[in-house]
Amino acid sequence: MNNKITFLILSGSTKEYIDPVRYITNESSGQMGSAIAEAATKKGYEVVFVSGTARVMPKNVKVVNVITALDMFKATKSSFKEADIIIGAAAIVDYRPLVVSKHKIKKDCSNIIMSLKLKQNPDIIKYCGQNKKNQVVAGFALETEDLIPNALIKLKKKNLDLIVANGIETFNSKNATVSIVTSDMVLEIRNKKKNIIAEKIINETVRIFKSISPCKNDH
Ligand code: C5P
């Protein structure tokens, strides 16, 4: 039996195709998820890294590449049971087109207003929170107002053990100010490099994991 602490880290953004050449996505660079994965491997933990599209990828980590939110959900479910700590740092696109056109959609119907029917994607980290068994599940909350109250609402709603709350200014930047929020503490980390923040996130999740599963080895 593998007695090492195993992380499952979700990172990058998803792409939701409209037709073979067009898609919906977002600006996530994957920097934070990548820094978290590197911090975990540096400490000797096992890492399964599920990555959507990203400009930044971690070194020395086994990567499972995915494209859509449904792919990410499938990859998550297949590694979920073996993971001790799951961290959802991915910017998953919330809605996907209801129908993906097999062929490039023509633009010759310019006199009509086109509408795109969307379907909600599964909330992957909520699934992890609701199905965890002696596991620690952590997520992120990007908020433009009422940062901590909104993060606490998400913590509860998704049954997470920890949430990293940050403002919009951390998107795509090297440094960040974040708050690590659990049900009984708020730890603010001001203007630090993402690898420093990543190390704190690893330490906090491992601390919580050891409090529920003291027998598992550190390395
Ligand atoms: O609800 P909101 O999208 O703000 O929550 C952010 C957290 O939920 C992040 O950890 C993100 O990775 C995760 N999430 C998810 N599946 C979605 C949407 C968000 O796992 N469909």
C-alpha cells in the first residue's frame, strides 16, 4: 500500500467547444496550480496533476491533460479515491454549449440574431467535497466584493476544508494577496510570490489532513 500523502491538483482552464474551431474559455494561466504542484513534489508528496489548457506547467510532475470540464470531471473521478488531498485551482468554464457543431458554423445568416444554448458544467470541487472520505478538499474563490464572507459561503456550500480567497488582481500576475480560509481561521498573505503562497497552501492542507489521518506518513 502506498503510504505517501497523495495530492490531486486541478489546474488551468477548460475549453468548451462551439464548433471544431471556436470555443469558450477564460484567462487562467495555470500559474497557481502549477506552483502548488511543484511545492508538493518538493516536499516529497505524490502528485496527480490534472491540467486544462495553461501557459504555465509544473516541472517533475505526472500530468493528465484534459480539454473540457467534462474531461476534467472524468479524470478527477478516476484519481479521486486514491487522493488524500484534493486542490481545485482550475478555472473551469461554468457553462458549455448544449450542442457542439460537427462542422464550422457558417456566418452567412448575418441578418438573424444567433443565440447559443448553454448547459451548466458539473461543479467538480463540490463533487469532491460532497464525496470525501477522510480526505481534505480545498478550493479557490475569486471574488470582487465581500471576499471573506463569500469565501465562507462557498466553503460551506461545497463542503470544503479550506478555501483560498483572492481578488481579481491575482489573475495572471506573479505576486498575489490571498486569504487562506477555514471554518475557524483566516490567514492573510499579502503580496507574495505564488510559490510562497503555494507552500503555505500545501502546509495548511497537510496539517488538516494529519489531524484527521495521523497514521499516514509524511513521505
Ligand atoms: O463557485 P466558484 O466557481 O466561484 O468556485 C470556485 C472553486 O470551485 C474553485 O476551486 C474552482 O476550481 C471550483 N469549480 C469547480 N467546478 C466548476 C466551477 C468551479 O470545481 N464547475
